[in-house]
Amino acid sequence: MQQYSWNQLDNDTIVKSLDYSAFSERSSGIPKQFYPFFRTTHTRYDRDLTLRYKNISYSAKIIWKKPNNTRAVISWNQNLSSLMKFIFPSWASINPHDKDSKLGLVFHKTENEDSYEISFKRDNSEMTFGHIEGINEGHIFANRNLLRLSGIHAPPEAGIWGRQDEGSASIVLSGGYADDIDDWDYILYTGQGGRDPSSGKQIKDQEFTLGNKGLQLNKEYNHLVRVIRGYQVEYGPDEGYRYDGLYYVTGYERVKGKEGFLVCRFHLQKEKEILSPEDTEHPISPSERIEYRGNRLKRNVKYAEQIKEMYNYMCQVCNVFLKTPTKGYGIAEAAHIQAMGKPHEGPDTKANMICLCPNHHAQFDRFSFYIEPETLEIVGLDEFKGRSIKINSKHKVKSKYFEYQKQQYLKSN
Ligand SMILES: [Zn+2]
């Protein structure tokens, strides 16, 4: 088990993923293949080491477990343990049974064989949406590096942590955008891109790509985004960066900014201010309502976006393309055939999705019509009588989901 949580990065560097016991017991067993790295063998008994982080030394020990000296353990002092807990505030929420975590302690060899440089690392390859276990609203991070290590916001400089096929997980408000508004529970946030890196001035139009596209997806899928305020903004902390909780993206547009170029703007509303889905301006379909209050990525944005692209944002029922100001992007929705959530429990897969316009999506979810599983005929809508939908050859849709939705229709009509 242990060896999976240790990894060689290069000849002089290894990383250990910090499990719960590393924090609670201040020690960790060393797998055999890393004995040479720590210059230890069973013939060489306990010895003292120095672990250095940013020019501060912490004492550590390699101990061979008695009675047989068959297992080497590295342990470190209380000060280093406190530092680790400070750097990784979410440590207490690690599952005690997991040997792997996203938190890593990195050891680098030095000239001195009793001394190692250490650093900290976090695996942010997977974006985490919503609340991060163990980090409360109001937590202040001294700098961007600690913010990154916490998993709250990974990019070292960018304001948006987002991907154009998944959504955006977090944004940092650190000033600099002439058009931004911050009223605490309402934020008008300017997207990324088009700025001159040295002067910070807007020199090009912004596009709905990367993190901007990600924030657009947050609006479309009702996913919350974490907001962090930096010391630079009015409502920010005196120093460092503060995690200020979750916000909904309630709208967006691309308009000419104060500097004369098109900028992507996003309207954000603090989660707590929206009391119930009934309070929102735009009602959402029943299948989506179930996840509305949740704060995790429950729907696979990637699949839904792939479906919309596959059908060129055209409704499979009416074939209408509803254009937007962004060329090539239409208003379309990936509709689950067998609805997600209770009581239907349809899966979140492409085999269970079709591409519909918002009107036909709403009608489909309310069982105003169904698609005949064998013939794909549209049944229930007079204006489409006798017509059937077309399925892209790359789209492996499963007829059992159409059958399920049909049964719901028959119960309701
Ligand atoms: Zn339609």
C-alpha cells in the first residue's frame, strides 16, 4: 500500500502524498525502494535529519522499528507538523483510511547527506467545484501560493480557474478591471484575456473561451463558483486573499468596456441571497431543480457540451438554431431523456441525452411529447406530427431511455 503514496519525481526528488496519519502521527513509513534516497539501510540505525523549508530548519529522524529493524519510518518535529497543517488547512478532512491524498510533501536531496530541502505540492489536475471540505468561508490565505496549495484556486496568476469544457471552479477579485463592480452579494466581474501583460491595459477584445467560456457554462448548468477577494479590492482583507464562499453566475454579456474593447462580463450573486429556485427570474426545468441547491459538479458538463456541438446547437425536434452574439454558438440544451434525480434516476451519459431548444426541453421534461423508441417519431406535438428526430451516427443513444420517457408520457396524458 505505502509505495503508492510515494513517487520519484527525478533522481534527487521524491514526493510523498500526505495521508491522515502523516498529520496526526507526524511520521510516515518509508517504502524499501526509497531507502537509498534517504541514505539508510538496516545496518545503519536511527539517525537525525534536517528538513529545510524556506531557510528554516526542522528536525526529523529516521527510525528503524524494533525489534527486527525491518521497517524504516521518518518522523518530524511539532513545528513542521504545525507548518504542514497551516499550509494544508483541509488536512483534517482527509479520510483516515485513504493512503493517497492530493497533498504532497516533496523531499529534495542536498549536498549535505543529513539534510533535505522540502516543499509542498498539491495535485490540482482535477478541478474541484463548490465547497472544499475543511476550508470555511472567511479563511484568509497569506499569498497566492497558499491559495493554490489549498485547492481553492490553482492558477498562480490567472483570475479564473476554469476550463472551457467543464466550467469554472473559482475566481479571484484583485482589482485592475475598470468595469468591475463589487457590492459584496452582487459582483459584476470582467473576464480574462486581451490585456497587455506589462501595462495591464486592454489591447484586444475578449472572447468567450477558456475561463470565460467556463463561467458561461456555470450559468448554463447552475454551477456555483468560489469567490476569493484579494487585499487589492475594497471588500478584500487587509492582507492576503480571503475565501468568500459560493456565487451563482446569473448572467453574462460581451460589451464594449471603458477602455474601448469588447469585454466578457459576468453577473454573480452570492449563494445565500437566492433563497429558493422560485425566487429566480428564469425558472429551471424539474430535472435541473433537484441539483440546484447542491454545490458540487453533479452534471457532466463535458458530455452535455459535446452533445450540443454534435448537433451544431440545433434542436432535434424543431431544427431551430437560436443564435447568440458569439459566432457558431446557439442557445441549445442537452436534455436527459430519462430525467436525472429522484424518482427517475436517469444516468448522466451521452446515451441518455438529446439536443433541444429551451422550449422543447421544457415540454419534453413535462411529458408534453415523447420520442417513439423504434421509429424516433415525435408523438404528442401536433405541429410535428409524423416527423421523427435524426440521430447523429456518432451518437450512441439508447432506446431504453426513450422507452422510459414514453411510459412517463403515457402516465401523464
Ligand atoms: Zn425545438
